[in-house]
Amino acid sequence: MGVYMKSSHTPTKHAIPFGQNGNKRDIPLESKTGSGEASLSLGFPPETMVPKVSGGIPPSGKDFNGILNELSAMGRWANAGAGYPFDAAFANAIGGYPAGAKIPNVENSGFWLNTVDNNNNLDNPEVADDRLTGRVPAENYGIATLSGLVKADVTLTTLQSAKVRIVLTGELKANMAVIFPAWQTSWTVVNQCTGSGSLICRTKAGAGVVVPKGESREIIGDGSGLVPRIVNASTTVAGITQLSSAIDSDSETLAATPKAVKALADTLSSGRLLNIQSFTKSGIYTPTLGTRKIRVKC
């Protein structure tokens, strides 16, 4: 019968690693031949497994303390919920991070999720451009703010793009673009810019979304371009729409405000006299705004 793991089976956590203050030796990668010293490559070398009377060398207590100290230090680090930031040399030594590995970012505000097995791309995921590394953001906290935008296109860094909310400020003197990585994720972009220019969010080569001044848009990255999460409403498609208080519009893209509805209801329900026009000679009758019925007296 197997032994099942339960939440109540949590192992004991140790506040300090084994042998923290003991006599120990740092374990090297390779052993010196015939030294009897342990190494990561051989563990305890062959001479430590030969009787002393036959020329063997007893294993060293310093080595036992050293290796147990290292292993328990790793366990202590994991017990504290900590991880290791991206390490190109380590990644190269192990043949690349495995798919599913979570790597803390340099700000300790989130993680990078490695999406490819044996990822041998040694570029740091925190590159200063939209370059793809096979590592995408996961569980990132905070807001990215870009200020001083004027007219030149801006490429978000991967750390900025890792945030789910992007706030943009500046005085746009011309149309400009904010370049996002070609990731499969979503963002809320807030355009607090002033000026005459328009702002579009797009990937380097894909489609984009215009974010009007003073407004925010939820946009989705499909791995190629960017698309709005909610499209503009029409008579056939549900989506966002602009409000209007006009009561004489024939638009099919605007939505009436309560003010417009009340004004129309007041006009229809009261039947009040809006205006009197008198003609003493031939002329053109122009109805007063809100007129629904007329009475002609000759």
C-alpha cells in the first residue's frame, strides 16, 4: 500500500542549514586525484571506500558537513518560498531551463514562465526591447508608467510589458506607437497624454489598437498582433458605444443617455405648445425642435 501525502504531513522547516557553524569544506566540482576529498562530480572518491590498511583514505567529516550544509541551505531557501533569478551560465550548464520553470524577475515583483523545454536561448528575459526568449510574464504585481511621450515610437521593455496595466503620459505632438512584445496575454492601457497626436499600441510587425486621449482600452495579444478585448458596438455586434443626449439623431452607433430619454418623454407626454408661427404671405414652415404634431388655422 502506498503512502499518501496530506497537508498535515508538512516536513519540519529549519531556520539554519545543517552545520551552519560547524567545521566544513566547500564541495568543489572535481576532486584532486588521491586526495580523498569529496566533489560534486564523484561524490566521495574511490580511495575513501578502501580500508585504511590497504592505502585508503577515510571520508572527511568536513566533507559530510559541507555537502549536508549545501543541501539543507537549498531546502531552507525553498521553505522560505524563494527562487533563483535568471542565470545564463547555469542555464548553459544544464542545457537550458525546462518548460514550466518559474524564474523571479529582478524587481522581485513577479516571475518569468519558461515555456520551452531545454530552452538554450541565453538572453536574459529582462531585455530592453521586445525580443522573444521563450520566457513570458506570470503573476506580476504593479503598474508600468511611461512618461514624457512626444512623437517618437517607444518600445516597451519586457519588465514594463510584464505589468497588466500600462499608463502613458506626455504631450503628443504627432502620431506615435507604443511597441509591445508579441505575447499571448492581455493589458489595460490608460492614455493620459495630451496634445494633437494619436496613440496606437501594436507589436513590431502586427496589428494594433488606437487608445483615444483620456480613455483606457483593454487589449489582447494573440501572439502576433494586438486586438481590442471589446469591439465597437453596432446593431449586429455587442460592444462598447458612445453616449449621446441628442433627441433628433438618426445614428445607429450612439446610445441615448437618460437625459435624452427624459427630454423625449417630456416632449411626448406633455403635449405642450412649443411655438406659434404666423404667415401673412407665402413662406416655408420649419418645425421647432421636438415638434411631433402641428395645428394649422386659416
